[in-house]
Amino acid sequence: MGEPRGHKVAPILGLACLGLGLLLLPDTARAADAPDPAPLKRLVHQDCGSCHGLTLKGGLGPDLRAPALAHYDPETLRTVILDGIPETAMPPWRPLLTEQEAAWIADYLLKEAPK
Amino acid sequence: MTRVFAAALALLLAAPAAPMAETAAQTVATGDLGLVIERATGSVLLVDQSDHAALARIGGLGDLSHASLVYSPDERFAYVFGRDGGLTKVDIVTRQIAARVMQAGNSIGGAISDDGKLVAVSNYEPGGVHIFDADTLEMVADIPTGSKTIGLVDAPGRRFVFTLWDAGETWIADLSGEAPQITKIPGIGKNPYDALITANGRTYIAGLFGEDGLTALDLWDDTPTPIRVLPGYGRGERQLPVYKMPHLEGWALTGRDFVLPAVGHHQVLWIDAATLTESGRTDTHGQPVFAMARPDGRQVWVNFAHPLNDTVQVIDTVTKQVIHQFKPGPAVLHMEFTPRGHQVWISVRDAGKVMIYDTRSFEKIGEIDADSPSGIFFTARAHRTGL
């Protein structure tokens, strides 16, 4: 599981955005340890946002803004993203995200004040 | 007609100089209009169903991610429920905001009473329902629930029905008298995520996230009790991750069956409306989000959760088979049929388009530019219980 699995989100979002500008995104040749922020930001706000709100202030799922996540360390948050939380509506994102991408999202949530 | 003449006459009497034609020119027929939620920009797009045209954009509605709306009985006003707790009354005749209040911190949909006098909003934070005078948007009742509140619908008799995500209860608020009368029905199930009411106002069904199954209530019963529907429908099957909660709006009654999205299984479920027992399953492309019946009930159109949300499937309700599959584009969020079902309008968020299809030939017959479109709402909803 710790093995880098390449850049996974771009093909998936590319599929979802067929014919659009996302096809212009860098392909899998990109370094696995440097996920492309643009599709990941989009994923966070649009798809995590399905439950947590477009502005991440919460919905059916809890508030994801930095102050609300302060009790998480990046490792734990990454694990929550990848494996979900059993018995809750939080699904495992491992089928859709690499570890690097999940780590990037954890970092983004903990550091940035998403608009 | 008489009323129009009377109004024109009154105008003439009041201001004899005003030509009658001017009065006539101000008449706006709203019966084939609709509004499209533009979720990222906090605006709604006024569209004309017959002309396949965008007429106007009305902005300033706040955070419209996951927004929905209901119409006044005269099809003039839309009450838009924003995620940020904003309740906005939009006048589609003058194309302006008529009133707006911030009524909570975090909201999820609303409903209008059968008499059109009350608008109710369902809130996550603080959990509960707020009820407003439809004319003034003054709050007339506050019903705290201590729980995230979902599945709010109108029911005949000036009632609202809603369900508590955390507590697994359904509450019926009767506003026909002086003070709201609340009936609480426990035992609905674990984590009800959405609910709907049949067009005749009789059956309310809550979908459950926390367990496989649904729970129905017969609102014609004086003391409705939970009726388990399809308990354990996914038993023995692997639960798949759900990347977007399904919606139960657009209850699909197809002849004798209801069609509903399964949760955690890539299927739609068919339920016999008379017996509330399973009458079939159809495997689908992904986790269904909406399963919407064409108004005549002959077809069901299904869209899907991320990452398979570029696709729509059409299911024939006689054979329960998928008869058509296509990709309108990236992020199909909502579908709305014309009232007689000859066309369907589909919002394709990441294409920035609303696409219009003929429901018999499946040909694309038009498109309208819209900014991150999500919900599409035609004014004909004004006359339907539960929409």
C-alpha cells in the first residue's frame, strides 16, 4: 500500500470531464510525489463538497475547514480519506486516490482556509 | 379574462391617459418557465421551456451548492433554499429578488404548504425546521429537532413532514390550527438520508443510509407507524462506497411500481406500490443519484455519483431493462422533465450547459449555457404535492 501507485486522479477526473480542458492536464508521466493541485482542489470542493458543502463548512458531513480539523495530524487525516470511517457516511477514497493525493488533500485541508 | 379587463378598467379609471395596450404588454405568462440553479455563482437562470432560451440571470442568492426551490401556487414566486441558510423569494415576473432572509447556518431544502401560505426550510445547523409566511418571509414557527433534518415535504392539510438524520424519527407538523401540532414517529431506522411523498400525499418514504432498507408511513392512517420496505435488500452483497448521497425527490411511480436508488449497490430497486414489497431490481452503471420517472411513467432516467457522473441511463419500466445509455458530459447533476414528458433538461455542471433531449428519439435538441448548473425546476411543480 505504501508503494506509489502513480497519478490516479487525473485519468478519473479526465473521464468525468471528457472533452474538456482537463484533458490538457499532465498525464501519468508526472512525478508521483507531486500531485497536480487543480483537479484535487476541484475534487475537494465539488465532490467532498457533496456532503461537506461547496465551501466545506459542513452539511450531512462535518465542517472540513482548518480550525475544525485542528485535532487531526496529517497522517490520521490521510488515513481517514483513504479508508473512510466505518459506520458513518464517510466512504473510503482509496479506490479513487493515491496515497500521495490523499496526503496532498489532508495538507490542503489543514493548511488552507478554503474559500 | 374578466379579471384582466377589470384590472385594465381600473387602471384606465385611475389614469385615463394610460393606454390599454400597455397593461396587456406587461402580462407575463410563467407556465412554461423555469429556474436553473447556478451553484457556484449564487444565481438562478430564468429559462423558457418552449423556446429553449435563457431569459435572465438573477444573482445575489448566496451559496447555492445543493440548492433547491419551490413555487408559489400562481407560478410567480420561487422560494430558493440555499445551503448557507439563505431563503430567497425570487419574482420571476419582474426578474428580481422580492425578499431574502438568512434563516439558519446550514440548510437542506424546503417545501411550501398546500395553500401556498407557508414556506418551511429544513436545517442541519441548528437542526430543525423554520416556517415562514410566504408573503413576507417572517418566521411564524420554529421547530427545533436537535438533529440534522432531512426529507422535508408538504402534505395535504397544511402539514409538513420531515425526518431526523441522527435520531431516526419522522415528525409531522400540522399548521392548520393556531399553534403547530407535532406528531413524532420514532423507529424510522438508522440514518435516514432523504425522503419523499407520493403525488397523492398518502405515502411518505425515507431512504436509510445506515442500514439496507427504507421506511414508509401511511399518512392516511390516523396514527402512522413505520412500515419496513425491502429490509436488508443488499444482504450478502458487498457494500460499495457511496461518493454522493442519492436523492429521493422525483419519486418515480411507473404504473404499479416505485423506482428508487439503492444505496451502496449499483442498482435501482422496484417496489410494488400497493404491497410495498420488492418487484424487481435493475443493475445500473454506478451508484444512482436520481431515478426520475418520465411523467407518463414509461421511462426512468438515472444519473450517477462521482466518478461515473458523466453518464445517464434510461430504463424501460415495462421490461425493467436499460434501453439507452449516453454521456451528456462531465458531472450530470440533475434532470427535469417537461410536464408532459416529451423533453428532459439535464444539467451538466462541468460543461457549463443545460442540455435538452427528446425523450422518445433520445436526440439532443438544444442546449443553454449556464454557470455550473445544478437543479432545474419548471414552474409546473407549483401544482404538485411534494415538489
